Amino acid sequence: MSVLVYAETSEGKFKKSAFEVTSYGKKVAEQLGTNVVVLAINSSDNSLLYKYGAEKILNVANDTLKTFNAKIYANVIKQAAEREKSEIIIIDSNSNGLYLAPLVAVNLNAGYTSNVIALPTSTSPFTVKRKSFSSKAFSNTQITTEVKVLSLSKNSFGLVENEVSGSIENFEPVVVESNLKSDSIQQTSGKVTIADADIVVSGGRGLKGPENWGMIEELADVLGAATACSKPVSDLGWRPHSEHVGQTGKPVASNLYIAVGISGAIQHLAGINSSKVKVVINTDPEAPFFKAADYGIVGDAFNVVPKLIEKLKEFKSNNA
Amino acid sequence: MKILVCISHVPDTTSKINFTENDSKFDSTGVQYVINPYDEFVLTRAMWFKEKQGATVTVVNVGNVGTEPTLRKALAIGADDAIRVNTEATDGFAVAKELAEVVKNGGYDLILAGKESIDYNGGMVPGMLAAILDYNFVNACIGLEVEGDKAIISREIDGGKEVLSSNLPLIIAGQKGIVEEKDLRIPNMRGIMMARKKPLTVLEPTTGEVTTSIVSFEKPAAKSACKMIDAENVDELINLLHNEAKVI
Ligand SMILES: Cc1cc2nc3c(=O)[nH]c(=O)nc-3n(C[C@H](O)[C@H](O)[C@H](O)COP(=O)(O)OP(=O)(O)OC[C@H]3O[C@@H](n4cnc5c(N)ncnc54)[C@H](O)[C@@H]3O)c2cc1C
Ligand SMILES: Nc1ncnc2c1ncn2[C@@H]1O[C@H](COP(=O)(O)O)[C@@H](O)[C@H]1O
């Protein structure tokens, strides 16, 4: 048996999550006394995975797999799992990963658990801890099938270096048919996405209007951060829907979340609870967000944010 | 076009999350249950297809009798009829299996579900349903048009969107964008009255096969108090983020 990890690439390059799932897969394999096999589709530099413990890499180079198709990819993962006799399959929580994982599970008659945040607490019975109730709780879940599919919650395990001298095998899966066609992909280029960002700077209704987002973008720029917003802000059309975070928006699992002019309603917090460090800037000392924050400044955003930008620029140039 | 909307019955977003029986069960005392917010978005889109394209809309839930008020609410919003598969929904795979039976027997062209249930956040039922039936499936859908037996679907991807095309039958897991917030409907008196008379069929479960089970719940550890920093002293914040939190 083995542990199979699917390492996602984008234009030939591994996503950061690919290293996180590999780090995780290596540790799960150690727990089970077996090896980890990493599946990489159309990647240009597989050797990067060794650093995170990839003992064996299955390299797939196939032009028809250039565009993502969940059904086809799920089938490729299934074939890889069968080839490697994998009992545990680990997938990330990017948009493609979350799309794939339930399909992979059904293909392999496997039980599936999403939002996993830590190593299995027991391997027999196989039990993992996962987030539920929009990060307001965790549930310890047993998977009772022989084959198991897990999706690892982003930024929950982190990157763990574990250099190995692994091997690469070429793998030529059968590519199944699908009449679901991708017509176009529109990428907002050049911007850090909320999903990938280590730091997220988010603005709420306290910013008064879309014209005041310049300073939020500038703060994000200085920090190399993604921008986000509360739900009313996107409902009012001040910011695009893709920036709405919270229970009914995107989840944020960054290292740092900076909330400016956001009250901290329960539905907002539900989406950002998994961020490691939270900073709140709000004029109202009673704003509920302070209870959920690590660092807080009671103050007017229009005064604090420009100062913070200026000081951060100094800090960055001193620490460059 | 025959549309099936899968409705998950979940605690209202403001609910306090507590557990009972040695942290093995969700404590529903005082909890208000609602239509899962993502399902409300896709149900609203289904209403549009009903009104503009003459589609029929069935709503379905896999759950015990306690979920019927939620199904009635969906009927009050405008669905034509409802199905409840009479079993406790504890495992996403088991739910998907039951739904697959409903889909096979009902011959639906379009199956709409939400991206995830906001209680267990599984995000598994629609994809599993699609894989069981081998139907086309699009996750995280933010736009859907249907003409004849062709659908054009937008899906959210990390940092952008993808546009896809598919034949029917098709399974969609949707979210905001498929309709906007302002399009959501609150049932009116007439809708509520009519809903009482609309058919709600109860089916017995077929399989009962489960693949996962929750052993226990935990709540996050209590947070330490927020460190307050003076608005005139943002240097201190930068210092703490750098040296203490080590995030910049
Ligand atoms: C079913 C449901 C789902 C929901 N899902 C979400 C969700 O996913 N995400 C989400 O965000 N919300 C969600 N909400 C809405 C949520 O309840 C709140 O209404 C929303 O988060 C409030 O947004 P806000 O903090 O930007 O605005 P407000 O509540 O208006 O807060 C603005 C804050 O800005 C502060 N402020 C004002 N001026 C300044 C200034 N000059 N400088 C600094 N601070 C200032 C104020 O003190 C206040 O705290 C949902 C609600 C429901 C019912
Ligand atoms: N018990 C259920 N009955 C009917 N539909 C469900 C049920 N559970 C989940 N769904 C549907 O599947 C979607 C995703 O749910 P989940 O996989 O539980 O996160 C929901 O938004 C619903 O549309």
C-alpha cells in the first residue's frame, strides 16, 4: 500500500499547496509505515517535491490534460491510486481540488473527508480532525472504508521540509471522454488571490465608499497581500463578489488577516477564523471583531491606514 | 425542463454552536433551522427557469421529519413539489446515494445543489451524486444559462472564472453569483398558504451504506485577549507582527 498525493500545477509550476499536501502526505505515510507517491500532471520541475518528502513521483506529461476537467482528472487520480495500491489519497483545497475530491472518492469506493486540519489522530480506526460549522467547531471523523480520500484545509499543516532522494516514474494514464467543455478561462492577472495569499487585507462598510479603496490596495501592495471585503461591501457593488469573505463567501486561511472598518459579525468571522493572526482597525472599541482579534487598534481607518502604509514601507526598506 | 433542487437543512448562520451527549451530538436546543444559504441561491435561479422557461421545480431533502418546515419554505418560495427521503443525513455519501435514486426515478434534466452545507461544510454531496450517476458536474457555479438541452456555466476558480458548456442532464453546485443577494425571495403570505397544499412525498431510504461517521466534536480553544495598540503608535504593531507573531 501507499499514500498518494495529488500535487496541483498551474502552467507547469506547482502551487504552494502542492508542497503542503506533499509535506502532509509524507507524515501520514510515516504514521502508516509506508511510502508516499506524488502525482504531478504536466509539471516542469518535479524535483522541487523532494524537499518535502516525495519518495516517488508519478510524472504525467499529456497535452490533453493541459486544461483541467474534473471528471478526467479524477479518473487519472483513480488510475494512479490503483497502480500504486494507495489506500490514502490526499488532495488540496484549491478550487480544482475541492471539485475533484468527491469524484475521486466515488471512483475508488472510498470514504471522503474535506477540511482536514491535522494528521490522523488514529490510523485504526482511521480518524481525522476536520473543521466544521464554518470553523466554529471541529469534528473528529472516522472513515470506515478501506480506501480513504482526504482534502487538506489550506495552510493548516504548513510546509515541512523533509528532503529525500526520491525517484521519478513516467505514468501514461488513459484519458477518458468528457463532453463538458471548457470554453474560456478568465484570470485576473497579476493579483494575489485570496486563496493563495499569506496575507489578506480586508475592508468593510466602515470605509464609506468604493472611492476609498485606494489605501486598502496600497496596504495590500506593500505587504504582497490579497484584498478582500465584507459581504455588504460586495452587495453594494463597491468591490467584486470574488472578494467577499465569510460564511457565505470565500474562506480565508492566511497567516495574517487585517480587517479595516469591519464590525466582526458572526457570519464574517466564520470565514476568517482559520487565519492565524488577525489585526483589527476600527473606530468603535466595542466592535465585536476585537474579541476575535490578536492585535487591535481603535482608530479611524482614514488616519491609521495611511500611517501604517508609510511605516511599513520604511520597515520593508530596512528589512529588504 | 425538470429541475431538482437539493435542499440542506442547516442551523441559521447566527446560531450558537454547542454539543451534547459528551460532545458527540450537535445541540439543537433553541436553534433556528433554515434553507442552506447556497441552496437558496440555486433555488432562486430555479424559480427564474420556472417563470421564464416553464421549468418544473422539485425540491428534495434527505432527512428526518424535522426538516419538513424547511421544505415547506422552499415550496412557499415557489417550488412545485417536494420529496423527503426519510433518513437521518449523517454521511455525505449516503445522502448522495439516496439523491441518486431520486434523480433516476424522476428523470430530471438539471440538478441544482449548493457548494456546501454551512453546518458540516462537507462539500461532497453534489460531486458524489455526479460521480454515482456519471452526469456532467460543475462545482462553485457562479452563472448558469440553459437553452434547449445546452447549458453555459461559469465556475469560480482561484483568481478568476472559467466558462464551460455542457449538455443536459447536468449537476450544478452553486453559490452567490448564480443569482445576486437582491434576487433572493422571502416567502409571502400567499406563497405560504399555497405551500401547505403542495405535494410533499416521503420516500423510504434504499441503501443505508455509510463511509464516514463523526465520533466527537470539539470547540476551538479559548482565544487569548486581543493586544490593543495605540492608534498613534503603528510602529508597535509592525514590531509585534514582525517579532512576536512573525507574519511579516
Ligand atoms: C445569512 C447571512 C450570511 C452572511 N454572510 C456573510 C459573509 O459571508 N461575510 C460577511 O462579511 N458578512 C456576512 N453577513 C453579514 C453580516 O451579518 C454583517 O452584516 C456584515 O459582515 C457587516 O459588514 P461590515 O462589518 O463591513 O459592516 P458594518 O457592520 O456596518 O460595520 C462597519 C464597521 O466599521 C467601523 N467603522 C466605521 N467607520 C470607520 C472608520 N472611519 N474607520 C474604522 N472603522 C470604521 C464601524 O465601527 C463598524 O464596526 C451575512 C448575513 C446573513 C444574514
Ligand atoms: N441531506 C441533504 N438533502 C438534500 N440535499 C443535500 C443534503 N445534504 C447536502 N445536500 C446538497 O448538497 C450540497 C452540499 O452539501 P454538503 O456536501 O453537505 O456540504 C448542499 O448545498 C445541498 O444542495
